[in-house]
Amino acid sequence: MRCIVAIVLLVCIRGAICVGQEKNKLTYPLTKTDNVVDILHGIKIVDPYRWLEDGKSDATMAWVEEQNKLTQTVLDKTPGRAKIRERLSSLLEIGSLGVPKPAKGRYFFTKREGTQNQPVLFVREGLHGKDRVLIDINELAKDGTIALDWWYPSHDGKLLAYGLSKDGSEFSVLRVRDVDTGKDLPDTIERTRACSLAWHADNKGFFYTRYPAVGSVPKGKENYNRHVYNHDLGDDPKQDRLVFGKDRDPEDWPSVALSPDGKWLAVNVHQGWAKSEVYVQNTLDAFPRWDPIAEKIPALFDLTVRNDRFYLHTNHEAPRYRLFEIDPKIGKLKWSDRSLWKEILPQGSDKLESFAAVGDYLIAEYMHDATNQLKILDRTGKLVENVKLPTLGTISGLGSEDAGNELLFGFQSFAVAPSIYHINLKTRKQELWGRVQSEIKANDYVVEQVKYKSKDGTEVPMFLTYKKGIKKDGTNPTLLYGYGGFNISLTPTFATTRFLFLEKGGVLAIANLRGGGEYGEDWHRAGMLEQKQNTFDDFVAAAEWLVANKVTRKDKLAIQGGSNGGLLMGAVTTQRPELFQAVVCQVPLLDMTRYHKFLIARLWMPEYGNPDKAADFKWIYAYSPYQKVKAGTAYPATLITTAASDSRVDPLHARKMAARLQAASSGNGPILLRQETRAGHGAGKPRGLVLDEQTDVWSFVFSQLGVR
């Protein structure tokens, strides 16, 4: 039951108690409080900053402006800030290179170089041919605030469907470009966020996903009801045929796949990050219908359709995943009969991360202790060859054609810049296809993996990266990073801006917390729903290990996380504030009692739970950071970042938490809020805005850890 006892504008206060009376404390912007109280499942929830949920109100915008001014004033005073920005600018000139997608002798890929704000989409004619610019969105917005969200070449390589969005919103508009002329066709489709698309076999149209038009569904439902449609080139998109999604749960997340001959259309429907369903229809039937392969089973399934066989990648009764083959000729009524599924790759000791079917070969990507391995197999699952990788690291994507004989894959590691390799699957000849040019020398750095015990005795791995010659004497400035959720694995990746810290003698620690996907579904489920506290305990144990093993000490330890990792930052800050010197909390979820009411957050209820249910609310409220802030507590210095155009996590979380911490903290460290005006959750952020943000983040970290 919700009960607003009163809404009373109290006397405006300036930050924490006794602000201005202690030497190192800031005077924060005027922040009003409202006496808003909810009674949820019998518990009284006080929410003094409810008014900050309205990001478009004049009062909120004025407050954010003052907060941003304060933050900039504080960070501008960082010693050596100009040099921080200069070095970051140089590091950001180290570009990016995406994994190419081949299509009938053409190779489509993205690349960013130098001071370009956004990657450019190129097409290469032939494996070693000349590159040609196909889409340069830097020409559309000089400040880089238009992003290329996704793209799909047609089978014949003559057309390319792609999506653009503005200001980090990710609300893509679909367009189709003629590859030969570089001109767009008239077809334009709105609300194609994170689009899944499968071209027709004749390349004259495609199946795709989009959201309902604004105003066509009840208010609050616009960000849900993702459905599959069919579009024929030249037709009015408003008349596109609805293919899948009608009368299903609004939170279902379908993606689409089509066999090369166009006969078998498959839809994989994710219902959170621990369950999915799979349906197939024969498009050649007079009245096509959807027949299930897997439904109402608490496991993940992902179907790849080929002309004569289906491949099903699943963790059903196999938390580290396995691969089945299904013969479509057995008849649609038997597709869901698991006794007729042929196991090609059984569950092993390592997680079967993903796979691809390429001609007569299967490509299997495995994960061993949070690093990747790649194997070439024949159609029966027999090993043909283990692919040689440069070092322990991450496979950052696979590029292939259904009926092809080649594989392209990306590779990177903590100190190894992204590289693309090409393999001729018939000869197994492997060659370097492209590489990001970088001044970083891998031999200058040490990468090691340690394991430590969490609160309940579970062994958790953690990567450490640092410059050669560093002594573990407890004096090293250290940044501990974590995520721990949504089945996402933190593997060795090349992040250029981190070298600013490493070059100054810093230690980067990345913990593989429960809730992630590093060890399969058991590891994921051990950090979700009622087990979420395990994620926080794992992170705290990592910090304690770093101190106990003299990597650093508490006053030299900063922590960082974003999105779900921002929730992690909020939870560990309110649970163990004495353990950290500084916190960087980015695009966070923090008021978990209300998270599901905003933007797309109902999609995350399978991961966190539903606060409207008493049982779920009990464990959510137990850790919800916003509710756990206590007046008079010495909280560590905290920088909370968010963005006005974030269409995933509402900026209200960051605003409310900043206000509450400023009022409550008795510590001397600053509590700062940084809200971008023309950016979103992070995807597609231009280089210029990245430079601004990273300059502020590292200025904050350096100032708090005493790095010069």
C-alpha cells in the first residue's frame, strides 16, 4: 500500500550537517526535501528526494546544473589535470577495429582512427582488396552525437540495413543503403532499437524487430512489446506484416533468424537472462504457424537454422552448455521431443560460450577461467584443430557466411590491442587480417590471475594488471572494477584510457563476481534474485584480499562499476563504507524499490525480482542502496555519473542518491554528481564526450588516491 503522509517543503539545506564548518567539506547546492513516505509490504519507506525523479521539471534541471557546476569546480582543481586530459586524448587516438562480416566477396567492418568521434563503416572488395567508406556518420554530426547502432549486409552484399540514433538514446531509425552507389533507398523504419534482422533469401526484404509507435499502446508500454515484422523493400513500413509477438508478454525479447534458403524462420525469445524459448515456422506452408522447439523450460536456448539441420545451443540440464542437432525432417510435432535431439557437443569442464556453423564446419568458442579458447570442429563435433591465439585473452566476435569456407575472428587482451585474424577452414591457414595500431607494449605489463575466497568460502577469480617492476608493499594506488550480473563475463579486454592509471604505477583489479557468466549458469544464478548479496560479498572479499596481500591499502583503493555495476558500487558503499577511499558509480541503479517503474526496467525483473511481490521485495529492500544511506556515516569520496538521454537506466537513480549522500555523509570526501546532457547509457558515445568524461573520472581518482 502506498501512503503519502505529507508533501511538505522543508527548509532548504546545504548538503551534510555542519557543512562549511569542517575544513575539507564542501558546500553543496541547495536541495529541498519532501516528506514522502511509502508503505510497501508493511515497511515504511522514506523518500525525501522523490521530486528529483522528474528530470524535465525546472526545479530538477536547475538543481542538476548547480551540481554539474560544483563537480566541475572541484575536479578542475586536480593537480596535473591538463596533463591528464592531454594523455587521455593521446590514448583515445588509439582507434578501434570491428570483426568483418563477409558477404559474397565483400567484407563489411567498422574502424575508428585518430580523433574521429565515431567509427566509420567500410566495405572491402576481396579479402585483401581496397577499403571504401560506406557510412561515415561523423559527417552527420560534427560533435559525434549521432551513432551507428547496428548493421546487417544482405546475403549478396549489395544492400545494407543499418540503424542510427541521436544523443545516446539508442532509439534507432532503420535505413537501407545501396552498397554500389552509397545511396539510401526510400525505406525508413522508426523505433528499431537493438534491431534483430534477417534478410530474405532473395535479398528483397527482411524480417526485423521493432517497438510499437508512440501513442499506439497505453502510456508506459512504449518501451516494451518488441515484435517481429516482415518488410518488403519499397513497401510502406506502416503496412508491414506482424509476424511474431501478438498476445505475448510485453517483456518478451524476440530475435529472428532465417535459414539460407528462406524456408525455416526461427524466433529466439528471451525472457530475462536465465530463460528463453524457441519457435520455428516453415515459411513455405500455405498457412505458416509457429511450432515450439523449447518453451516453458527454465533454461536458455539459442537456435541456429540451416537448410537441412537446426543447431540448438543450451544450458538445459547442462549449466556449462552443450550443443544439439535437430533434423527438421522428423516433423514439427517432434521438434520439441528431446529424445530426438542429437547431442553434438556434450557439456565439458569449460563453458561452451558460443558457436557458429560455417559450411561443413562448426566453430566452438569456450571459456576457461574467464579467458577464451577457439576450436574448429567438423559437422559431427569432432575436433579438427585448436585455433592458436596470441596469449590468454578474449575472442571479440566471429565473422562468417552460412555456406562459406572462411572464418574471421577478433582477439584482444589487457595489454594487446584488438586484432582480426582470418582462417581458411579448408587449409587451416591463419593470417593477420588487421590490427589496431598502438603505442602500448604488452611486454611492459604484467597480467596475472589470482583466486580468493568470498564470505561463504566460494573461490572467486580476479585479474591484476600492472606495470613491470611494481612491488606489492601496500602502497600502490589500485582500482577495483566489478559487474557481476546478467550472465555477462568480464574477460581480458583492451581499454585504452586505463593505461593513464597503469603508467602512473596503478594496479587494475577486475573481479569475476557471481552473477556473471564466467563459469556457466550456476555461477550466474548464484548472483541473481535472492542470491544477489553474493555478488556484493564477492566484491568486498576482493577488496579485502587486495589489502591483506599488500597490493594496496584502504586509503589507496578506488572502486568502479557502471549500470548493474553501478548498483554494485551503491551496495558495497552503503554496506562497507570504511573499506574504500573513492567510488566511481556510473549510470547506476540505486533505488531498487522503484526501479521497475521507469524506462525498460521491467525487462530486468527476472534478474533482480519484482518489488511489487512481497517475497521479492524482502531481498531487494535488504540491499537497495538508496534506502541504506545512514545519516552521520563517513562515506568515501564518491563520483556518480549519469546522462539525460539514458534510455536504459533512468538518471533519477543517480540524482536521488547524490542528494541523499550529500546530506548524510560525515566524511571529508566530496560527493559529486556528473550528468551529461547529450549522452545515454554509453553505447555510441562520441570520442569528444568520452574524453570529457574520462578526464573527470581520472581527475577524481587521481585526486583521491594521491596519484601525480
